[in-house]
Amino acid sequence: MKKTVKTVAALLAAVMLVLSSAAMLSSCASYRTLDKIKAAGELIVYTEGGFAPYEFVYNNELVGVDISVMAEVAKEIGVKLTVKDVNFDTIIGAVQSGKADIGAAGITINEERKGSVDFSVPYSSTEQYVIVKADGEIPTVEALAGKQIGVQQGTTSDFMIDGLIKDGIMAGATSTGYTTPALAAAAIGKIDAVVTDKLTAQIIVAGSNGSLQTAKLVKADGSDAAEVEEYGYCVAKGNAELLEVINKVVKRLLDDGTINTWTEEFNAKAGEG
């Protein structure tokens, strides 16, 4: 009987230790809470400035749909906005570690990323497009077998092409990663094609002086090569108050048509280049 009591006591003590440790970890979360952001007077957003119309350089200034939305979020909180231009594939990690409060870079919402960060409501959607020389044919997925394909590192385009190669659908193809889709497209001639998101592909082609063309990436039977993707803004896991503010702002800007207007305006500006 005494042994049983001691065993139960030991188990209870172990449970309390686990709960206490969890509470300590929660109180020492790596992210900045909304109150801490307000106290600091600054909202830190990480982006990648080569993904028009969402973020790109125009007249030596970083602009775009995401930048404008984040300015509204900072205004809603009552702090200044600081945007840092980094490599796309570092953004999720920066949000997780607390270096960034928000990741805003045309980030596709998917199950894998949802395991690392929390996402806002979607604010835009896209499809996968392929860019090739204007004097060639638009290739299907199967026709890209054995070709060299450029992608932006760490994006869903990157992961999709790698998956198609591994599955044998694009047997013999190779994937080359670039920091931006525009840099990848500039290498066409050395590489055979670039796969990226719809609006970005259309902007790149519009500024190519007729040297490039683009179309939706499809399979040989005409079906879509990938599902429609939705973009969202990401915060660290558990940063619910900040996420609530982002969702409030995004819903307002979607309901009043502002995000659609900005998309058109920044499409036009990006096309000027």
C-alpha cells in the first residue's frame, strides 16, 4: 500500500513538473506579443523584394500589395512599420525565432508551413505558370522532362518541380534555384524555362520586350499541373492577438476592394520596368 501511494505521489510530481515546464516555456515564447510590439513602437515584417506585385522595388523604394497591407496593420496597432528584405526561404524561420513579427511575401498557405507558423485569412490566390522564350512552344509538364527549369528557392514552385522530377513525370529534368523569379527569367537561354506564380510571370513577360511568353502550367491532357494556391500572412505559433489584428485589417481591405485595387495598381507599376 505504501509503495502504491509513493508511486502515485511520484507520478503526480512528474505531471506537475511537466505542467510547470510548459507554463514556463509559454511565458518565455520567442515571439513578441502585441503588447510588446506596442511598447517597442515598431512592427517588424520580413519579406522578399522580388515578387511583384506583392513586393518589389519601384523608384528605389520597396512597394507592393503586401507592403501596403502591412502599413495598414502597423497603423491599426499604432506603431511604425519596419520591413526587412531577405531571402524568401529564411522568412518562416525568422518568424518562428521571433526575429520577425510577421512574414509577408506572397506566402502560400499549406499544411507543412501550418505546422511551423500560424496564417492569416487568405488575401489572394494564384496558379503556377511557365515562362519560356517567345519563339518556342509553351511546354506541358511532361514536355519539361530533361529540361533545366528555374524556380525561386523555397517557394511552392520549387517544391512542386522537385516533386514532379522525383515522381518521374519530368524525368531527367533539373531544377535551378534563384533568389527571385526575375533573376530566373533573366537566365532563360541558359536554362529552358521558369515556373512561378501567375501575376509574377505575367509581369516578367510584360517587361521582356517580347522576348518571353507565359501560360498556365498544365499536363499533357490539359488539366492543371497544380491546385490553386492561397496566400496568407504568417506569425509565430500562438501569437493570436497579433493574428487577430492582421485578420481584421485583411478582411476590411478585401471587403472594400482595396486589395484588388492595389493589385491592379502595383501590376501596372511593375510592368513599367
